[in-house]
Amino acid sequence: MKKSIYPRCLRIASLLLAISGLSACVTINIYFPAAAAEKAADKVIDEIWQAPATSPAPVTTQPLVPAATPVMPSATPVTPTVDQEPTP
């Protein structure tokens, strides 16, 4: 009588599935030392405060975006016309 290989393949597949499922649940936590982060933040703040005071940006006289053409009313007034029905 010949043994079937299906139960063995099913066990191997189940084992591989369980191992891959467990390995997918691994969480990696990275903690930054608070002192090092605070030191880096202080360094950045010091660099900003010590930046040479440059003159402010020159004021431009022309607008950056061209102004839209204003809508002007027509010089002649428009009189509305009403179609009246003839009276009998």
C-alpha cells in the first residue's frame, strides 16, 4: 500500500504559514535618546539666532500678480423690455 504525501505537505505548509504569520507580527521600536534630541534642537535654535541679520527683502513696487481688469458698466443704461400680450 502506497502512502499519500498530502498529509506531510499539509503539515509543512501549515508550519511555514504559522512561522511567516508569527514573523509578520514582530514590531521594531526605535527609541531616540532625549538628551541627544534636545541637544540637536538647541544647536538648530542657536544657529538660527546667530544668523547674520541681513537687510530685509526689498519692497517691490510692482505687484507679483497682475491685477485683473475691472468690469466697467456700459455708458448707456439698458432698459429691460417686456413682451406684453395683446389685450382682447
